[in-house]
Amino acid sequence: MTAAVFDVDRTLVPVTTTERIFIRYLLRKRVLGAGAVVRTGLFVLRNMTKASPFEAIRRQRAYLAGQDYEKMKALARRCFESDIRPRLSPAGLEAVRGHREQGHSVILLSGSLDFLLEPLKEYLGADHLIAAQMEVVGGKLTGRIVGRHPYGSYKAELIRHFAEEHGVDFSKSYAYADHHSDHEVLKLFGSPVVVNPKAKMKEIAEREGWDVRNFEL
């Protein structure tokens, strides 16, 4: 299989993240209130003394704790249509379309929430989605991420496992990502593409001799 793997946040969706867009949507619709903000703030404070508070925060979405899962999925779909889809990069969409026309398997690989990205997968006609999965107990979100969170070395681990299961030929495949934490993912692929890079990622791209593109809004 020849694959084309796309990061989402700040790659297909320039400048910002899908989850940030979703949080603003939930606040605007008054689904989230002061309680969710306080829970998130307290969680951050509790983890400030840990060896890796950022890793703990990435594994927890305190603002969604106690929310009905089916309701959040429905809201995520509405948010995609009204707030996320208009922010997709035309150049990014063209890149996805080009790979599909060549018969490549299109894969979305993101640390964002799977139910938030499912509408994007459908819209793009992507073949697979690898994203953060949230724990659901009794139909309610607990706020916890289960399994490996697709970030940094874990992202590379997940795509390697996927490649073994699906027979992806890395040497013939493509990967698009923006952040320096995606370095381990990009170096697996025969055709890595750095998108919308900031200074550190631009430096890596120049050192590695990787293609650099701008997916603007």
C-alpha cells in the first residue's frame, strides 16, 4: 500500500487546532460553562508538580468530563459544518484530492479527538483515522484518553503499527505535518512534507532536505 498520511491541526486546518475551535463552539452554545473552566484549571494546577504535567494534560480533557457522549458527537458534527470545514486549507484539500486520484490510501493522524475528526474523515473521503480516543462509561465521557495518545514518539509508534497491519510501504508513501514533535513520524516516510512550519520545524526541514509547503486558509 502507498499511503498519504496527513496531520490535521495547523496542517489541514491552518493556524489553530480543531479542539480549540470545538471548545469555542461549546462555549458559544453555552454547553460549557464556568464549571468546565474551573475543572480544567484545577486539573492543570494539580499536575504542575508532576515530572511531566504536559503529558498528563494531553491525556485528560477535564472540560468534557461528565458530558453525554452521543450529544458531544452530534455537537462535533455541527461544529465541523459551521466552524471547522470553512477553515480547511484549499491547498491541503487539493493535496488530499491528488493522493486519492492516484489511488493512495489517505490516513488522518492526529492527537485531536476521534469523534471530533470523524466528520472530517468522511468529508475528505479518507480511508483511515488515527486519533485520540476518549473513555466512555455509562454513556458519559470521563475526560480520560484511553490507549496511546497520538503525539510525538507515540504518534510514530502508532503509524508503524498501522503500517505493519495494513502493509504500508513507507518508502513509497507520503506524510504531511507541521510541528517539530512530528519529526519521528516524518522521517519514516520516503516523501515527507513539512507544512506551515515555525522556526524549529523549518530548521529541521532544511537540515533533512525535506519539502516545505504552505497550506494557507
